[in-house]
Amino acid sequence: MQSVLLVDDDCDSLSALKFVFEVHNYHVVVAEHGGAALTEVKKHLPDLVVTDMEMPEVGGIELC
């Protein structure tokens, strides 16, 4: 199963994206900011990362 890491500080956006990817049989991991995403990447190397660009702590550009 393919995995995706979704990173966004807006929980409504995270929920909508999570639903879309799960419908298409992805294993979904979510993070609410870039710092949390870096922790998740160390635990589960995803096949795809979808990130918001402007977030607290670590933004999307710094995350990439």
C-alpha cells in the first residue's frame, strides 16, 4: 500500500485530504506542522508528502 504524509495546520484541510487519499487506498499519516512532519518522516518514510507552505514552527519550504 502506498503511503502519504499530509502536513497542514488547518484541521479541516487535513480531514478533507485524508478522506480523499483513504478513498484511493493510501495509508495516510497526518502532521499539523513541519516539525511534527519531520518526526513522522523518521518513523514512516512516505511515498508522497503533501504540505501546506505557511505553517507555524517549520513551514513547507523548510520541510522540503
